[in-house]
Amino acid sequence: MSAATVPWHPRRALWLGLALMLLLTAAPHLLRLPLAATLAWLLVVGWRLNLGLRQRPAPGGWTRLLLLLLATTAMVVQFGTLLGREAGAALLVLLLALKFLELRGPRDLNLLIFLSYFLLVVQLLFSQSVPTALYLLATTLVITSVWVAFSDPAGSRPLPASARLAGSMLLQALPLMLILFLLFPRIPGPLWNLPRDAHSGVTGLSNEMEPGRISALAQSEAVAFRVEFAGEIPPPALRYWRGPVFEHTDGRRWTPGEPSREPEGFVPLPLDDGLVHQVTLEPHGERSLLALDRPASGVPGARLQADYQLLAARPVRERLRYQVTSHQVFAAEEDPARLARSRQLPPGTSARVRDLADGWRQQATSPRQLVGQALRHFHEQPFVYTLNPPRLERDPVDEFLFETRRGFCEHYAAAFTTLMRAAGLPARVVTGYLGGERNPVGDYLVVRQSDAHAWAEVWLEGEGWWRVDPTAAVAPQRIERGIDPRPMREGEAVDFRLPASERVLSGLERLRIYQDALNNRWNQWVLGYGPERQRQLLAGLGFPDLSWQGIARLLAVALVLVLALLALLILYRPGPRPEPARQLWDRFCRKLARHGIRRHGPEGPEEFARRAAALLPRQAENIRAISRDYIALRYGRHPDAALLKRLERGIRGLP
């Protein structure tokens, strides 16, 4: 009978271990699939497991071909394609189940295990968090254990023993993995492009603003970025994080102005010492680099615009860490053309808006007084700061100012900027974030999407751009405290969180703080381990200013040393410790050797004892008793502790 026709019937435990391996491998992806696809996957895997446990053959080729066509068609209908992150991962999951369905021998098994390893790597396209890494590591151990169990020629190695062997193999590979991770020469940027839909889950500020954009974003608790300061963390009133700046509006939508035309970029003139901070920015799909308002130093590979906005060379699609210095006071210089653009009103600006601004302009004796009148208007009139404002249809600014009077920060910033322009002052809208929660474990700030904010800037001659936050006139608590992003009824006022100094943290909140501190370290030293981090590590180890060739040589030396150490540990590993009866018998043989009686190689214990008794007649009875007890212990079915002690006493009695 040829090898291809030999029946292949693994043990029941191996079938169950194989099913567990598949379930753990596919579980993260199954949670993202439609319910029907998940149920179909479980049905196919359960069907093949049932056949395997009953030692029945796999379904025929036509059945498997039909299921493959159905699965492929379902994926095309669901995703519209078979390419990309979402569709590709879903197709791989279904192919994993179909490969299990046709499992007929070791060759199919090896392909199934390789596909399982590959599917684990695909999960990293969706999440790279600490829990994900731990889950993938545990699943790798399960896959390797199943592989080891099926590799036993006799098929008799139990799964626990296979798991121990697999764990030993992974532990031996751990030093090599660490050396490759730490010393493999790093290059800036990714090695390859990810699928277009690999960044579909990112969220953040948009490159345009209209009513409802920021209020929708502010209902998310996702982390936007984390910040570490070289000195003290600034007070809440200064925690304005600058993002996109908008100069142009059609009355509803705000967009950036014309890009900076300076050939070497914008070089501002700060008048204070500045605050140095490091930002770890989560991917958001836009070019904006968030920084404390307002940045002056550029980031490598980024450009500082004349409106003090930092822009990356390409959209931020991976976690980014950079250092920046921000200032509060700058020299009052501005391009007249930009100031002219910052006075423009959309053609459809209502007469009520123009009249309100004109009345303030006639009463004010200075631009500052004009700004103060606008802020008093927002403070004294019945405006409400809400996450769920009424929908604005035809003229958002007019309807908000004179009818609904309920809005989020983007409503107040847009209305205030429009009023300032109507009064003749250059003004623009700035979006970003306000606030940040201090993590006491890592001593850094966590800024979340719920901290998204919009404010205005007004140009004052001789003073420069002056930040004005009209939201503070309506809800001054917003400056010091973050908002509670819970769902609320239309027009309902925002609730604010208690300050950290007044809040009693629950056990769950403390756990969240420690988890975020761990995530921050993971992001910096694992996910963000790039050329700069590698240089810092090597400098700390006494290897400053190494080129990539030098790093490669260091990597080769480290690998050779670790492999040599592992080889020594494996080759010179001590053998198993003999059982107690054998240890006592060896002691007995050593004692007789001192009397010149040495055991011959093939000589059994009974023959050796007979010869020794003849040569030592005074100890003959004791020697024969020792031999009988040893034989009973060594070859008996049930070892006897009392007999073992008697053997030890007999050997001790020999001179």
C-alpha cells in the first residue's frame, strides 16, 4: 500500500488540540466578520472535527470546490473585492476552515499550521496593543504544541508533553528574537505600503470644519496623542493643542487658506523661552502634527506653516513620535495678503450678523474692547454649550446666533470669527484639542478625542495673533475640565468631569491609568522603536555613532555568541538524575571497589553479589540482603519506601 493511500487517523486528543488551535487563531478575525460568516466557519470546522473523531474520511473534492466558490462569492458580495485588509483577512479565515475540511494527511496538516502562523501576523494589521501581543504569543505556543504533537512518529506524545517541548523551543528562540529586534539596522518609515483600508479605523481632526464635525469626534474616548514635557506640565489654561487652521469659509464649511509660499518654510521669531515637549501621535490619516499652541521649531520631515501649523510630508498613518518647542509670545509680523484673506466674509452673510458686528464696532474704542463686547454677548445671552445641538439648515451662523443658541465649540468659534470679520478685524478659526489628563504613573498627559476643540484667533496690530476662546464665555469650566462624552438629548447642556484633584479614583480607573502607562511604554520602545531609539540604546551600551554597517557587525557578533551559548547549554545538559535505588546501588559498588572488588560490565546484581560474598565472607549475609532488596526495588512493580530505607541501612553497615 502506498503512502498516499495509508489511512491517517490521529488520536482523539490531537483532533481536539487541532480544533483549539484553529479557534484561537481565527477568533480575533471572526469577531469582525458578519454573523452568518462566523456561523458558517464554526459549522465547517465542527463538521470536519466530528468526522475526524469518528475516523471518517474528509468530504469529496466536489463538495469542497462548491464550498470554496460559495465562500469566495460571499466575500465579494460582502466587501466588493478580495483585496485589502478587511476582505483579505476574511478570505484567509474562511480558507483556513476549508483547508481543515480537506485534511487527509501530514502534508495538509503542515500547510494548515503554516497558514495559522500567517493568519496570526495578519492580526497585527488590526491591532498592535499589549493584549494583542500576549494573545498572539499564547496562540503561537498552542500552534507549536500541536505541530510538535503531530510530529511524533509514534503519535504517542501527549499534548502536555508537547506543550512543554514547544515552550522550551520558544524560550530558546527568545534571545535571538530580542537581539534581532534590538540590533537589526533600522530605517525610517515602513518597509512596504499597507493596504488602503488598513487605516480605515483611524479617527481624528479633519482638514475642514462644519457644524457637527467636532461634536461628533468629541464623543469618542480614543487616545489622540500623549505628551511628555521636559519640565513642569503647563496649567490647564495653556493646554491648547494646535491643529488645522481655517481661513476660508462659504458660510457653512471652513477650509484652510492658501498654502505658505516661503521656499524654506516659515521661520517665526519667538519672544519667550518656550516649552519643550515630546508628542506620541496616534495615526489619524491627515498631515497635521499636533503641538502645544504655538510651535516654533520644526520637526524633521515636517513643515511649519505661516499660520503656525505643523504639517507632515504625508498623511500620518502610523504612530509618530517627535519633539517640538512651543511659545506663547511672537513678534507681530504677518503677510498683508493673509490679513486681507482673514477679513473676507462669505457673500451670503446675513444682515443680522452684519448689523450686530457693526453695532459693536461703533461702540468700541479699540479692537480689544470689540472682542470683549462679543464675549459679553455670548456670556449674557442664553447660549448653551451642548454636544448634541439642533441641526442648522440654510445659514448656520445666523441661525445659531439668533435662533437656536445651542452649539458646540465649532459653532462658537465659527460665529465669533464671522462676527470679528464683519466688524473689520482679521480673524480665523483654529482647531485642535484642549486639556489633557495627567497620568501620575508615567507623568505625561493623555489627550483624547473627547478633548477636541475649536477656538478663534484675532489679529491685533502691534501685538500679533491673539487667541480668543468664545466657548469659555459660555462654559468657563471647559478650560479647566474635560467634558463627559455621554449621549444626551438634543440641546442638553454638557456635563463636565471633576478635576483630578477632586476625583476619588475607583479600582477600575486606577487599573486604566496603569494600563495606559504600560501602553505608552509599549508604543515608545516596541512599536516606536526606530532609528532614533536604537541610537539611544546603543549609546547607552557604549556604542555611540555607529553606522548601519557597524550595527550589522554588532548584530552578527551577538547572534554568534548567543547561538554558541545555546549550543553549550543543549550539548552539555546533565542527564536525568538516577532513581534512589540506583543511587544506593552505585554507592554499594563504590564501597566494594575500595576492597578491590569491581563489577564487570555485563555482570548482573545477583552474580556480582555472589562473587563479592565469596571474597568478603564476614559481610556475605549483608551483601546478599543488599542484592535482594535492590532487585526487589529496581525490578518490582511497586517501590516500597520501607524497603528503600532497609537497603540504605544495609549499605551504610558495610565497612
